[in-house]
Amino acid sequence: MLLNDKAVVVTGAAGGIGRAIAEEAKRAGARLALVDVDVEQLRKTVASLKDGGTEVLPYSLDLKDSVLWQNTIDEIASHFGGIDVLVNNAISVKYEPMSDVNLQSYRHQMTIGLDAVFWGIQAATPYLAKSGHGSIINMTSPASIHGIPNGSVYAAIKGAISALTRQCAVELGEKGIRVNAVAPGPIPTPGTRRIVDEAGWQKRLVRSPLGRLSTPEGVARTVVFLASDAADCINGDVVFVDGGRSISAL
């Protein structure tokens, strides 16, 4: 199995892409530490994953608290005897015109989407280095290279995540840690369906050369592959999982 007995930390793990990553990592043999602010949904996700003897630890916390987040990483490493993989998936998004963005909304999104990634990587680095085959997967977006309606803060976060991924790949490579990012295309989930109507999804579908949209499961398989030793020479890459939509001129 690709992640056999590896200790894997996933943020934003209670639902959507994060839950799909946790499920795929479980199938790949990982031991899991799942982090999310949604206590009830996290409980349900953990309960669904514990069958079959998989070790799954729930951590309900607000990633805006950087000290608590760093202490949680130490706690996870103490329990598992180390950390092999960190998946930075958590995000908080509010789509609105740039002229309407206020400081509170801006800081909330930045703190979860960027600051928590930075401090999480810093805290996990000693454990990932000690593992000898550490891997970090950051979640970015095609919005890092293409403008999207009312997505100024989101695009700024994801552009920074892509840059941070490349920087960390260079800086942490000498410690034996690989750092990559995954950029999912549009994915119909309960959360995104509240934002995009059916006509919007059809518009996105037309732009896909493959004629289909991304899925949480497809993204999860990519994440697990990149986290595994099968990808041992892939470092500093941003992998677009969008059916070619980001390069289409349609």
C-alpha cells in the first residue's frame, strides 16, 4: 500500500476534498490525524473511517490559533512517534467584489488559508525531516494563475501557497522533505453548490477538454500518490487536477 503505516495529518478533513483525502489515505494504509473546526462533522468522518482497525485521531481546533495549531502538531507527533505527511487542505472563502472586502474578512481568510499553512509547515518540519521521507502537500487552485469573479482574497492566498510550495521544496529538500501542491479544478460539492448555480456548472463543464469536472476522489488519489514514496523525485510541482481546463482556450 502506498502509505502503509505512515502518519498522515490532514487539515480541513471533515468534509469535501479533505474527507476524500482521508478516505483514500486510509485505503493506502495510513494512520490518520484529522483536523477541522467543525466538531460534529469531524466526529462523523472519524467514525466512518475507524472500521477495519484504522487508527484515526480527531483534532477539533480553529487554525487561527497558531500556538494551539503548533502544539497540536507536537501532540500528534508524540502519539504516532513522528509525522510522515502533512496535507494542508483547510480554507475559508468569501467571494465578494474587492471593493467590498473588509479587514476582518480579509484577515480571517488569510489566517486560515495562508498563515496556518506556514506555521504548520514550520512546526512539522523537524518531524518530517526525522522520518527520512517526509512529504508536504499544499492545496492551491487554478485561481493562482487565472482571475476568477469576486475572488481577490482567495486568488491571493492560492498564489502565495503556490509560491510557498516552491520555496519550501528548495529550502526543505536538503532535509529530505518533498513539498508539492495540488490545484483542483471546479468540483461540485455541497459547499460550492451553494455558491455556483447549475448554469455556472455547465459553463465550467464546457471549458473542460475532457468534458468532465474534477471530483474529490480524483484529487484525493493525486494527493496520496504525491505523498507516497512512489513520487520520491517529484518536488516543487503544482499538479493541476482539472481535466486540462486551466490550459484550455475555450
